[in-house]
Amino acid sequence: MIKVGIPRALLFYYYYPLWRAFFTELDVQVIVSPETNKRILDAGLRSALGEACLPVKLFFGHVLELSDKVDYLFVPRLISVEQKEYICPKFMGLSDMLRARLPNLPPIIDTAFDVSERRGFDWPHFFEKVGSIFTRDRHLIKRAYCSALEADKNFRRLLNSGLLPPEAMDAGKGMSEAAATSVASQGFLKIGLLGHPYNLYDSYISMNLIGKVRQMGASVITAASVPDDLIESQTKKLPKRLFWTLGKQMIGAALTFFENEQLDGVIYLTSFGCGPESLVGELVERWAKHRANLPFMMLTIDEHTGEAGMVTRLEAFTEMIKRRKKHENYVSAYGKPVHCC
Amino acid sequence: MKITYPHMGNLYIVVRALLTSLGVDLVLPPPTSRRTVELGVRYAPEFACFPLKLNLGNFLEARELGADTILMAGGVGPCRFGYYAQVQKEILDDLGKSMDMVVLEPPDVSWREVKDKIRYVVGDISWWRIFKAIRFAWYKARAVDTVEERVLFLRPRTYEPYRLEEYRRQALRRIDEASDKREMDEILRDFNNQCRTLPLKSGPFLRVGFVGEIFTVLEPFANYDMERRLGLLGVEVTRSIYLSAWINEHLFGGLLRVKGMEHVDKLAAPYLNSFVGGHGQETVGSTVEFGRQGYDGVVHVAPFTCMPEIVAHSILPAVSKDYGIPTLTFYLDEQSGEAGIQTRLEAFVDLMAARREKRRKENL
């Protein structure tokens, strides 16, 4: 049986269910690298360029982890998944960076996904190209991508109902939406978490941010639960169409969060040196201040981040929100609410 | 309406020619200085790339001189440059220093947008006059590049580098003031005559390709005057990007057929088979080209956190290995130190000289 390796990093968090279903149906074994650990991160740091961002370095680590276990590495070149929009430049050159820096890799499948390539380019066209590497049976490929699209739809449905991507990936088709909602809505505080999925849901590099926030008695909603059409309509409000698909999801989710009255605060997790986020994060931070009056905290992570520092900042942030909640209705004699003890 | 625009090397000469011949009132920001950097860094996002910070500093300084409208270029991704204007506007608004922004970029919906923007800036002027103004600015761009090219060639060869710099300064100032094409031809003739009076060393000289992100290549303040440093170290520098080539490609869409970058993309294909925004692919392609032409090395510059150039930098070692051409990458931002850059350049030049010497001995 042919083995295809999918690194547990970057686009994994967006498309894994889609890809897994496709390859499984093609009778190809999918091997995913294990969850991030120190060894994987160190291997990535050693092999990737120092100036690259943490998620890209981590991707190198995951690729190395897989390299001697699989026949092919699946690192598709996602250039543009929506009209006039791009994924980050680093994603576009990912396979080339791997080839240039890591010799002796198994063959890389880096089929391009570019909607501007021809009219109506979509996943079926992409999968036809990928599938032809493994089989000449076009019907089989068609069946495979049909079930892949089905799996993807199911995955997105679970996300929209409030499940986080890692939970939604594990959950089978049996998981009902009601059960999912009950997972999502526990906790005294409600905190919106922004940040790219590959940072947020990798509990090693995010130092289990989601778990920590939950432990502090807050429930969490993330950008993954905001439906695409809502993001689309929110981003219409931008001064100029944002041309990064992933950045657009962040800013659309942020704008949705700002309108959500039940939300008590927003935390934005970003990686050091992230290009799009340097601008998107700046806009979100400014708008959080004077459009929504919402407590906002930016956490920047890289390979040197210390856990204690993060815990301290999280504690301070949640404490601040709790006090604000408690004293919200206290109006001083001078007319201004006082958010202090 | 008083228009200003950001600095990028000698771009100010070209844009000034264009706007003044259209009768637009303009305020040039003071030359980029330490103060510009400080202003920009204070208000710009921490991880934004260096050009954004410098531009912002330019705008704030121009505003002090009375500018109220900013004219700048934009883009449609995936390089961050395409979103500069929106972020800068947000920052200026928050500072209470709002300025109008006119961003020239490929339109999202229809070309009418572009036309409206041009009309907004220049007012009711015939298209023929606009065409003439553009042609005039284009001549200036060519003249500026002719001077720069000549200087790059002469720097390692001359015994009197400071006289050469003086000639260059004079020529650029006169081009800036020139009012028609005949005058410019005369200036170039004078400049060439002046250069001919310089006594020259005889070669061979080390040859280095200068590649990277356009702003850091063209703006001597951003790259700590690297071209001149290399020239004074006895190295002949060849730039991969010239101002006129950039204007041709981005504003005229290759209408004038000046040697552009298409062939470079083809050279990059074995290493980087997709465009990655900005000048990432051009960087790789130009390095391949310099390697094929037997250059002694390539110096690569980029703003810190520049995404396309990080991709290019990741790939350069493979090119370097295949073509046996050493490369040196500098990431530049407000934290870069002059002494560090000078030391690294000197070491790089020594290394190239040693390689050349070794090769010469092997061939004997």
C-alpha cells in the first residue's frame, strides 16, 4: 500500500478531513506526523531558515519526522483558493523551500491550487491532478473526491456549531450538533480567540492556550466557528478588499466578535514575524479599542516563548475582565464607570 | 490640495517631473533621515516591514511642511505593500493627523476607478498633456538610471571616489531641475565628459550582483548605502532592478519593452516554480543569472520579516551550490547597525577575492 505523509502543521488544520477522505478512498494510506513535541520543533529549527516564522519552522520539523516513513509527501502549493486572493507567500513557496533545504526527501506532491489558473477551478480539478499520480481509474478518483467533499462539508458543519478543529477532526459523523454546542458553551467568561489555526490548535507551540483559558473559567470561541458567509459580509466593511484568505478570516472573525455583545474579551495569538498578521493584527487592535471597547490582548509566540510569562498575562487579562464585569454597573458620582476594585 | 509622496531612492525626481508638469502643487518630504525612522517606528506596527515605517515617517514629516494629500502606489497582493495605504491611513487618523490618500493600483472592479483617481489629482487636463508629462518623467527616469549605472561601473575603478560622488550629485540635481529632454541629454553628456577626466585603475575587479526587495535595493538610506560601500571596497556592483525597469513593469505594463523581469522568472523556475509576491522569484532568478554570468557573488537585501524574500532566501543556498556563487543576505530594519554591515561586507569581499585567487592558481 502506498503511503502518503501529511505533516501536522499549517494547512493540516484547514484541510485534513478533506485530504484524508480523498486518499483513503483511493486506497492510499495516510500517515500524519505525531503531535508536535520538542524533538520535532528542534528538528524544524535546525533545518529551516532563521528568519522564517515559527509555524513554517515547525512544518520543516514535521516533514523531517515523516520523511523516512512515507512514499510521498503531500505538500500542495495553495496559491489562491478564492478569486483575487492569496494564501501567504511562504505557503506558496513551501515545497520549493523544502527541496532547497532538505535533501533526500521522498517525492513531494506539490500540485498547485490556483483559482485564477482557469475558469471555475476548484477542488475536483485539483484532485484529478493529484489522483492521477496514484491511479488511472478516473471513476475511482471521482468517487474519492466526492466523498472527500462530503467529509469536508461535515467538518465545516461541526466547526460552525462551535467545535474546535482538533475536536471536529476526531469526532466521527455521529457527533450531533447539540452535543457540540454543549461542549462550546460552558464557562463564566466568554473569550474570543483569534489566531491562525496552525498556531492556536497546536497545543505545544501555543502552550495549550485554549486549555489554559478554559481552566481560568472561560469558554472559548474561535474564528473557526464563524461561518464563511458571515466573514464575507463582515469583510465588505474593510476600506479595501483584503487579499490574504487566511488574514481575511481573522479580520472577519474579529469584526464578528466586536458585534457579539456576550463576549468579554478577545485574545489574538500571533507568531513572531508573521507578515500578514503584522498589518491585520494592527487593524484589529485599533478597532478593538475604538469601535468595540472590548478588552484586547495580543500574544506573540516564537520558539523562545516562556510558559510562565504567558500564564501571568492570561491571569492578569482574565482578572481584569472579571473585575470589569463585577463593577460594570458601578457609576461614580462623577459620571464615569470605574473599572477598579 | 498639496500632494506628497514617499521616498524611494531617486523616485522623487521622476514623480516631481510628472506632477509639476501637470501643474500639481506638491510638498516633497525631507530626505529620509534618522528622524524619519524614529517617527515611523514610533507609530507603525512593530512587525510591519521597514518600508512601511519609513513611508509613514515621510508622510508625517511632509505633513509638518503642509502636505494634506498622499499619492502612493498600491497592489493586489500577496505582498504586504498592497495594504500599506489602508494601515497608514488608520494610523494617521488615530494620531489626529488625517491626510487624504490617493492610491494608484490595479482596480478591483473597473478601470474607471483609476481614471477617477487621476482626475482627482490632476484636475481637468487633457489626456495629451498627461501623456506628455508621463513621457517627460520617463525620460528623467532613464537619465537617472544612466547616471547610476555609470557610477556603479566607475566606483571601484576610480582613484578619486569623492569626486565621482560629487559629479553624481551634480548630475542628479541638474536632472531634477531640467525642463526638457534636450537639456537632459546635455547633462548626461557633461556627466560623461566629467567622468572621463577621472584617472582609472585597471582591473580585474570583483563583480557582485545586487538583488532583493525593490525598496531596500533602491533606497540607499534603507540599505545603508551598500552599493557605495561595495564600490569603495573595489567591487563592481550590478543591480538586478532599476527604477525605470520597475516603472515600466508596474505602471506601463511592459509597453515600452525595456529589459524586464520575465526571463528571470524562467531562470528561477527550477528552484522556485511559482510567483510568491513582491520580488521573491526575481531574486532567485537574478541570482541564477548572475551565477551563469560568472559573477563572484550576490548580495541580497530585504526588509526584516519580508515574506517573499524569506522564501527566496530559503532557496538561495541551492542556487549557490549549483552555480558555485556565494550569497550574502541582509535583513534590514531600524535595528541594523552600520558597523556590522560594513564588517560583513568586508568579510564577504575578502572571501570572494580569495576564491578568485584560488581559481586563478588552479587554472595555471
